[in-house]
Amino acid sequence: MTDLSVRLGPLRLEHPLINCSGTMELFELAKAFGPRFVEHPPVAAYVPKTVTLQPRLGNPPPRILETAAGLINAIGLPGPGLEVFVGEELPRLLALPCPVIVSVGGFSREEYVALAGGLKDALDVALPAEWTCRMGLELNISCPNVRSGCASIGADARETEGVVAAVRATWPGLLVAKLTPNVTDMTEIGRAAEAAGADALAAVNTYKGLVIDRRTLRPYLGNVTGGLSGPAIKPLALRAVYELYEAVALPIVGMGGVETADDVLEFMACGATVVAVGSCGFKDPCLAWHSSRELAIALSDRDLTVSDVVGWAHREV
Amino acid sequence: MSKRADEGPRFLGRVVTDERLGGMVRLTVEIPGWPGSGPGQFALLQSEPSRCFLSRALSVSDERGERVVFLIAPVGDGTRELCGLQMGDPIRVLGPLGNAFDVDALVKSPGRAVIVAGGAGVAPFPLLLSRMAARYREVFPAPAGEQPGSPEAAGPEVLVLLGFRDSLQFEASAPLRQTAASMGRAGLRCRLEIAVEDGSHGPAEKVTDLLQRHLQPGDRVAVCGPSAMSTAVWRVCSAVSDVQTWFSLETNMACGVGSCHGCVIMLADGTQGRVCREGPVFRGETVFASERVLAGEEVAGD
């Protein structure tokens, strides 16, 4: 079998396919379909739903609507907050057989630092000296569905640099900055994250959009605006990864409408080392695994390795 | 070694029969590997191939082994596509998902079991009735010498109240009416009352009018229908003492398993519940707060 393993900072991934935060809850899948989802996760690294410092209810319903070739959502980062996450979620995450990249979202620089510090303290106790090869951190500075912080930080290069640098000072493990595409120039934000010490970039979070309720002709979503995902955004996301690859030296986690191994190859050719499955995985919770198997076949058919294909689209022929 | 996740929980089924019924379509799907469902559980269905990005959540209406029945009303792009499926067509199925009606609470309670269904909300009840009959026979076996099918052996009466907009929609209830009629043989007597709003079957009235007339203290009520009907049913039930209610609710869903938090509804205590995970069957008091009902606010999505 083709070796598909990749490195993302200190993490070793068995294959390049992971999930986008907020689109896959392994423990819910295990409840619905059996423990095989936690014994043999379909992803090479697991990214749980974004953790916030305080408990949050999230946005009022309705929160989702199907669109042409995609899905718009305005979930709004509901969750129990850091304390419950550390107490109840972290122990079972540490028992998973794959690395975990914890996504955190804050409303100020201080909140991101508190989230990273709280996690680090818990990990230092749970797994002293060895956790950095098991646990990474993703800074969600790009959620379009909360009113302050988060995406407003990720839309500003100086704010991004400030948050990444402050977290870098407390967090010794893998540090990923997840970027919003809702800016004039993503490469400026990517360079700021790189300069501040990020180990990798994730691109893209959802595209801010709006849907109208056809009966009332008013905004459909409880939050008015939402984030668009799915195959509808794939060419936009490919462009983002392509331009970031030219702008920074960091590895890139590419995402946006990934549905097949061909999509994975396209993201890798644009420059993604790791590729994440998001809303396309709603149809099939094992999509990441299936795509990794198909990727192995596609690479061996072309007589290529994973490292050959990353950035292929940039090379002169 | 346990089964690996890569074998996947999503089934590839095949349509065995497609019946056009009262503007809806009743699909019987052969699903190799289907593990069996509880009454009230749902599955995410998608044509293969499909023009839609997401699957659609549909209640399991009935099942016999790997033959699973779904009753589908064409309300949007996805359900219209599913309604166009014909015998032999492939279909993707993720399920069974969500919780189920509490069969024991309906069968073992000293109170009478009442089923209230409106329109396409008849869908989950053929399966519920047959599971209630099976459970009744387990809990209360027929005394020696009595034939399970004899009138003397028949168990308690289940009141089945159905409401429809018009005579066309009424036709979609034929399978449920047949199931209800056959339950006597299985040990459960069903008393069926039907209200059709256009007056084509008796007086023009609503299912809540039937419920007003028949509801007694102590009744155990299982409900599925449009959100306005559910709210009205709750209003009737909450006015009678010691009535317990279970509502099967419907919203737009994406993942169906509790991952995405897209299908939440507001609960009576101000928190939110995922219809796919904490539901689709909710206790009435969990969903409906009295002040919200008085304000006439709809709490379930269309």
C-alpha cells in the first residue's frame, strides 16, 4: 500500500485526510453507529468542535439551509466552555488512537491565551512531556457567525499577529491558524500568522452569505447571515490555498467542498499538505477514510508520492 | 477484530415498491445490513445520484427485516426527488437515527394510549402500533387456552386520531388504517377516528376537535404532525390532568447524528435541543412552555 503518512508540525498523520471543526463529532457517531468510530476513526487527526472559554448557547434557529451545491450555516459556536471541555471531553480525546487538534475560539486576545493556557495546564498533568506529538491547537479566528472577536481578529493582519504571537508564547505544541476568506487579501493575514510563529495555516473557513425565506422574503437564518460551505466554494478555496502556498512557507490544511479523492488531489496540487472534509461528510461519515483509500490508488496509478503532489500546480512543466 | 469504520454506516438500498398515495409516495426499500429501528426513529435518505447536496430525514414508517418503508410528502427539492424514485432505483440510507417513542410507557401504563397524527405525520405510526402490539403480548401473555387472536384475548383499546387537510391527503393514511384494523389479531384493539378539514369524510373538523372530545385524564399521547398541529395538541393535552405526551418533531437537518448542531429547536427551559439527537421524539413539557403556547408561537420548524 502506498505510504500516505504526512507530518504536520510535531504530529504524524497516517494519511492526509482530517475533518473540519464542527462537522464531525466522533463520540456522537460512535453512539449512533458503534464504537468503531472511536476505535478506528475515519480521520487521520480529529478536530473537535470549537471550544470557547465560557459556555455558549449558539445562534437562534433556524441555523442551516441547503443551497445550490452546498450548505449555509449559522450555528454560532454553541458549547459547554473550556472547564467542561477539559474535565469531560479531554480525557476521552486523549484515549483516541489518532492525534487531536483542538479548535479554540475567543472574543479577545486574552481569551485565546486563556484557552491555550488552560489546555496546556491540563495536558501537562494528563500526559507530562509527551503530549505535543498527540495534541495540536487550531485558532479559529475565522468563524463568521459570532458578533465580536473571532473573525474580526482573523480579518485584521495586526490582530492576527497579536493573537498568534500571544498564544505562541504559552503553547508549545502544533499551532494552526484557521483563516477566514472574507477579507481582501488572505495572504496578508497568512503572512502575519507565519511571522507570529504559527506552525500551519488552515484555509478556508466558510464564506459569509445570506439566504432569503421564500415565503416571508426575509432573511431565513436566525442569525441573518451565515457561512457557505460545500462544493459551491471549492474553486474559491482552491484559489486561497494556491495563493497562500506562494505567500508562506508553512504547511497548509486545505478545505472547502472536499467530496472525492480528486478533490483531495486538487487541494494538494494547490499546496495543501493536509486536506479536511467538512459538510460533504454529513452524507457519509466515513468520507475521509474512503477518500484516503482512493487517494492511495490515485497516487500509485500516477506513480507519485504525497510529497510529490503537494504544490504540483505551482511547478514549471 | 471489530468492524472498521471504513466499512461505513451508510447503506445502499434499492426501491422495491413505490406506491403513489394521496399526493405522497410510499417507498419500500430493501436495505442489506439494515439493523432494525425503533418506532419514531428516522433515516437520512438520498437518491443515488442526487441533485441535492444533503440527504433528507424521513421517519421509518414500517419495517420487516431489511425491507423498510418510508412515507414521503413532496415539500421541497430533496423530497420531490425521492418521490420520483421507482422500483429498482438505488437509494442511499444513513440510519436508523435519533430516539424512539417509549413503547413501554404506552403499553404498560394504566392510562389509555392515544395516537394523534396529522398529514404526513401518520408516517411513524404503523411501526409504533405493531411494536406496541408485540410488546403488549410480551408483557401480558394470553392466558392458557385462549387464542391470541380471539376477541376475548384482545388487549386494551388504543385510540388513533388522524387529521387531514383534504380527501387526497386522507388517502395517504391507508397503510396506517390497515395496520390499525389488523392490530386486534395481534392483541391490540384500535379505535380509529378521522377528521378531514374539507368535510369530505364526515363533519369538517380538525384532529384537535377529535382530541377535545375524547381525551381523558391519565391518557398517554403520541403525536406527529405539522408544528401548528403539535402546538394545538399540546394546548388540549395540558388542560387535562395526568396526561403524558410525546411529540415527534421535524426540522431541516444536515448531519442527522448530533455533530453539526444545525437542527436545534428552542426548548421550554430556554436551552436548545438537537432534533436529531435529543429527539426527534420529545416529551411535551420539554418543548412547550405554557407562556410560549399562549403567545401562539410555533416552536418546531416546518
